[in-house]
Amino acid sequence: MTQGLDDATKVPSDLATRGTAIGAKVAGLDTAAQAARGRLDDALLDDVAAAVEKSTGRLRLSARHTVVAIAGATGSGKSSTYNSLTGLELSSVGIRRPTTSWATAVVWGSEGAGELLEWLGIPPRHQTMRDSMLDTPRSDEDFDGVVLLDLPDHDSTEVSHHLEVDRLVATADLMVWILDPQKYADAAVHDRYFKPMSTHQDVILVALNHIDTVPPERRQSMIDDVRRLLAADGLPDVPVLPISAREGIGMTELRQEILRRVHDKQSTSRRVEADIAAAAVRLEQAGGTTPAADLAPSRIEDVEDRVADAAGVSAVVEGIERTIGERARRAATWPPLALLGRRGDDEMTLSSEPKVAPLDRASVDTTIRGLADEAAAGVGPGWTRHVLAAATGRLDTVGERLDRELRGVDLGGRLPAWVGLVRVLHWLLLLAAVGGFVWWGVAAVQGSTGDLTEVAGLPLPAVLGIGGLVLGLVLAVLGGMLVRGLARQRAEAADERLRGIVHAVLDADVVQPLGAELASYAAFRRGINAARG
């Protein structure tokens, strides 16, 4: 991993893994670890990082050598198998076994093995260079590049033996487990080693030793039973070879299987890939296997609509449209008709400005918690608490901001200047009409209509009266059309401002924090998928 983990636990993927399939998997694991930091246990993340660092560290060492570890329980014949493979009496057998906690190593091809053995932690006194010995048979040439380890008994009562086995099991390129017909179902090996290594079956061999002590007619059923147990451990494809190191039964087949794994030069990379996969499984078990999901925009819009309803936005907008429309209509209506239509209740309504009602905080809390629960159902257990906290951790702040900012919105209750101009024009036209008809009537009573100035064949007072009346009616019609548009415009503007505040508050205090947690979980899932290949 690169900078995703703390410097003390980062994985140097840019060394032997850059540009490779393993490098992509290491990078994926780094992505998952970065996303999980602060959400999963730091001890787990550090442990995973250390394990992968150890595995990828193997790729920086000798690519010529393959580390093959022989492991088994007390009495399994592990050391006899080791001696048979090496052609030497290097490992004590039975009650003569040493009490040392160190593994021993036989190396075929000493060139370049020194750094690898140092990395494995095998002291020089426990190293044997097979190619430097005079009795090395020609058949051993096929083993060139093999580092064969004999591990302490995994079921030893010595704690140091357990630690040494665990350490080398975590680093060997190929594990050869020697089982005894009497103890092959022992939970000590299945629970401690086989089940946790279900991702490592490509780098495991199992040899059922002492097969000579089993009647021939029972051997196949016993081998099948071992395979059944391995399948239950998650290792269905691990080969099971019947052998007897003491009698030499099956040793040729075991040796050939080891050689086949060594010659294809893939055990090392498969081991590293298996370690990465195992680390990914550990993270996945802690973080969750639920596929990542985004917050649908329609779901966010639904939440905003519900919160807007809790703030009474729709009622306020309707009140604005009704109030502005009625005020403007009165101003644009022919004055006599406006005076006749005036009512006390309407006057009371029109004298009050539309206001935002107190926020229904219980409804807002319920809506946001519903969104949080829905989002939490779409993440793994490692993220659930953080998703819920991201969405609901600021409920008090959300309520206070909505109350304060919604009440501070200018709802546009004042009428525009042109409404006052229309009202003035109405009164001027009304005065012109009334003055014209009065003038015409007075002239008619005095019999002086003939002396009046004519315009288009009509006396001037008549033109004033009729013109004022007609123009007033035309102005009333046009004013009514403008009034309806004004009311809708003011209502839409207020709705946009109010809903804009709802959107801004929810986006800052709910949606963005929630989205950040969902994005981190999505990155975690992408990283896990990449790491597992």
C-alpha cells in the first residue's frame, strides 16, 4: 500500500509489484484500507498491512528460490518425510527431536539464498547448503532453487514452537502438511491453520503419512475422509497424497508434486496473491459484503419535499399568491367596482403579510432518520454507525438553521411600482369620465351644448366621459392579466427561495456527510473487489 496507511504499516507496492497483477491487487487493498481508516479497528488495518508487507517483501528477494515448508504434528512423521526428501539425517525423529524453537533449512542452490534465509529468520547454524555437500546425488539437481524448511511441531507444548510455526506458515511459498492416520481430524490443525487459510489452497499440499499402517482396503476411504475434512475447511482442491516416509511409499509422487510446483515458478506469486486475498477477506468480514449503493437524486428530492412540507412552504406560497393577487387586483380594478367588492374579512386578510409557520421539527427528524436508516441498510456493519451519525448527527442544527433562515426570507409581499401607477391612472380616467359627463350634463341643462368644442363629431365633454370610461375598462382588463402573472411570479420566486434554503441546509448538514460515508464504503468495496481479483 502507498500512503493510505500510516507510515509504520504501509505496503511498498511500488517495489516488486508495480505494473503487475499483484500490484493491482495490492493497490486495491490499499484503497480499501484507506476507506476503512477511522471506520474499522485500527489494529485490524495495521495487522492486515503488516501481513501484506511481509508477503510482498518476499517478491523483492530471490525469485530463483521457492520456500517449501514441511509442517505437522508430533508423531506425524514430518521429520522422517523431511529427511527422506533431503536424503540426509538432519532432523531428529520421535523422542530424539530437539527442543529448539528454530526451523531448519536445506538449500539447493546457495547462490542468492543468503538474503532470503535472513528474511526467513533461519540462523546460519540451522542452514544446510545441499549443493556444497560431496554426497549430493545427481537426482537432486531437479531440486535446484528449493529452500526446504522443517518446522517445529505445531502441537508442541512449547509456546516458542507455536510462534515459529505461525511465523513461517505466513511466509512459505508452498506448505506441505504431514498428517497422521490417527490424528488427521485433529481440530488443532484444522481450526488453527486449515480454515484460516481457505484462500491459500493453491500453495498447500497434504500428505497422509504412515499409510503403510492402514489396511489397503481402507486407504482410499481414509484419503476421501481427509479430502472431505479439507473441503469443510474451505480447501476442496488441495491434493492429498498417501505416503510412508519410512517405507518410501508415495515419496516419489510427493517429490514430483513439489518439483512441479517449483518448476512452474508460480508458488511465490500465488502465495502473495493468497495473502492479499486473505487480507481482503478479513477486511470484508469487518467492513461488510453489501454491494455499494448511491443515494438516488429522486430520494433526496423526496426528503427535501417532505421537509419543505414540514416548514409549511406550500401553504406560504399559496398565501403569497392569494394575497399578492388580491392586492394587485384591487389596485387594477375599476375603482367603483373595487369599492363595491371590498369586505371587512378580506381587508383583514390583505393587511397581514404571509409568514413562515414554526417548523414541525418532529416531522423533519422522522424524515431524516428514515433516510439514514435506508442508507445504512445499503452498507456493511463497519459503516452502519458512521452512516447513521452522518445523517442524524446534526438534527438540532438542521432544525435551528431551517427555522432561522426560512423566517428571514423576503417573501416579496410588497406590490411593484407599476401597480400604484395603474391605480393612479384608474383614478385619473375616472375623474376624466365623471368630469366629462358632468360638464356635458351642465351644458345640456344650460342649452349651451352647441357652443361646446367637438372632437370627431362629438362634444369634447362626451369624448372625455366616454373615453375615460372605455380606457378605464381596457386598463382594468389589461391590469387583471398583469396581476395574475404578478401573483404567480411572486409565488414561484418565494417557493424557489424557500426550497433553496431547505436544499442548502439539508445538503450541507445531511446529504454531503451522508454521501461522504457512502462514497467511502463504495471505495472500500471497489478496493476489496480489486484485491480479490
